[in-house]
Amino acid sequence: ESIDEVMFESVVLGCVNQERCQYAIYVYALGLEHRYVSETGKLEEGKKLWLKVSSVNPKMGLLTFSLASKSGGIHAQPTSAPAA
């Protein structure tokens, strides 16, 4: 855990691939809809997550998120998905 860890609030929009526990998420601060592979298994639509960037590869256009360690990444209160 790092004191300087940058966390991004996000919300689960829905499941994309159940076998891989892959979800569509929306990262509020970045205005980004992205795919995220859950580290904790099944996630509910509307679930709030706190994520950090775990890797970036600009040449390949890849951005990977993982759960932020400070908050444990998951908060109990669901939040409504933003309007499309």
C-alpha cells in the first residue's frame, strides 16, 4: 500500500464475459468506459469500485486497472449507473 496511490472511483455497468469475470465499468474522473477483469469474482451491476492503474502500454493502447489497496477497492453502497 502506498500513501501516494491514486484511486479512481468507478461503477460496474454490467458483465461482459461471465467465464472471465470481465465487466464493463465507468471510471468517473477519466470519463472512461472500460473493461475490467474482477480480482474478487462476481460483481453486481451498480457496485462502486475504487481502482488504481496497474499498467499502461500506450503503443498497444492498453490500460489495466486493479483494486486500490487502501480502500480494499470495494464499498458496500451501490450507485446508479450513469446515463448513456
